[in-house]
Amino acid sequence: MSTPALSATEPAPAPPLPAAAPLMHCENCGNPVAQRYCGACGQRADSPVHSLWHFTQLATEDLTHADSRLWRTLGALLFRPGRLTREFLCGHRARYLPPLRLYLVVSVVFFLLASAFGNQRGLGVLRVDEKHPTATTMSVEGTDDAPEFRARPGESPEQRAARVCPQSNYEGPGAGWLGPLMLQACRKILADGGHSLQEAFLHNIPRAMFLFLPLLAGIMMLLYWFPRRYYVEHLLLFVHNHAFVFLAGALLILLRRFAPGVPFLSGLAFCYFAWYMYRSMRVVYGQGRLLTLGKLAFLSLCYLFLGALMIGITTAYSALSL
């Protein structure tokens, strides 16, 4: 018996739907993953690593593609003043490294290089007495101007500290607890030629910067009172600009270490730093040239005063904490 033909009014049967792909789950948090990255924790949905070739592919991609924002951030930080701050304020944040992380990483690199390749003498000067060639003494720079601080022939660093440091008795406010600390610091600085003070200073100066930057941001807020801006915007500019200073300073340390014959290096760096600060203020705040120059000049005076105060307090704290 033949099958009856379909009526013209009856719809044709729909083709079978393809089988749905199995839903992936994040290996880190267990949530469903619809695309390449987990929407809950942000981990990339990669297949498990089972071979050295697969691991090499992932590592190469991490260095060249996934972390390309590192190179984009460093390029903008070095050659595009104010761009990172303006991009962050405009909401374009995913393509660049977070400001605080950038500042911390670059500052750590700078201080590591400064400690490793900086002035190797530190605060100490090695002296060999001509009358007694076998007697080598260590002195702190700036203390040989007065006759009582000069090293005597054949005097060891410990003997010199025992002779010089009692002359520096402190009789001001808090002498009961501050005097012994100053005496102990004097003995240790003279004994090791100031190396312990240098190490303590390099250890404490990054902490002092966390107090220094908010003060500068407060001054900047007063300079740009109209139109009114948030305090965090000024702080963000200083975080980026100081990250630039640390990055450029690290590059200068490497250049002086491995290419010491580069002419006019310090002068060129100073001019570029000054132009960078001016240009960053123009890009972020958009005010005129003369007004920006005037504000930069006033800010530079405040910077020098607060910077000298910060260095003095940090040096004193570093000496007293030895």
C-alpha cells in the first residue's frame, strides 16, 4: 500500500537540531564558562596541559599576547605623558596595568637597581694612612671637615667611634630616650662606614613616598580648585608620574652601568623630566601653557621643600632605627 502524499497545506518537517555542545565549567571556581574567560573569576578556559609543546605554546602566548598590556603601559608611561591618567579617568582601564600595581613594581625594580648598581661607596670613604700603610680606616663623608672628627694615624674604626661619638651628646627634648639612640647610631655609622645607614635609607624611602605623594596631591588640588576635581584624580597623576620617574631612573642606572660614555646624559634626562611633568599636566587638566607653567613652577618649589623634608626625616629615622 502506497504512502499518501503530503498535503500542500501541511508544513515540511523541521530538520533535526544539532547536538548542543557540552557546557564548560571553570576549573578554578566551577562556574559555567560561555566564552574564553570565566565571568566569575576571570580565569582563561584552557584545556589541561599534557605535553611540553602545549606548555610552550601557552607560555609564548602569555609573554606576547595576554600580557601585551604590560608593554603598552610601559610605552605610554615613557613616551606619552598624562595618557595613562587620562585613559584611566575616561574608563579605558582594561588595556593598561592598574596604577598602584604599576607604581609598586617599577619602584621595587628601581630601588633594587639603585642598591645593586648605585654608588658602591655609599657613605663611606676608604682611606689609607701614608705614615702607617697597614692601618686602613673608614670615615663618613662630611665628617673630616672638623679636626676632632678626623681619623688619627693607626686608629681603627671602633676606636674612632669610641672617641668621636661621645662628643655628640644630645640634650634637647626627649634626651632620655633619644640620646642613647643617637649615640648608638653614631657608633654604628662610623664603624661600618655608613653602609648600614645607606641600606636602612633605601629600605625606608619607599614607605616615605606613600606619605609624600598624598601631600603633593593635596597641593595640586588647591592649584586646580576651579573647576573642581576629585582628590583621587590628582593622586592618580602623581602615582603615574612617579612611576615614570622610577622607570626612567632605572634605565639611567643601567645606562650609566653598561654605557658610561654617553654624553650629556644627566642634562638630557633633567630636560625630559621637566617637559614630561609639564606635558602631563597639560594633557590631564587641559589648561593653557602659561597657566600650566606657573602652576608647575609653584609645584616644583613645594616638591623641593617637601622632598628635602622627607629625605631628612627618613635619614634621621633610618639612623635612629639602626
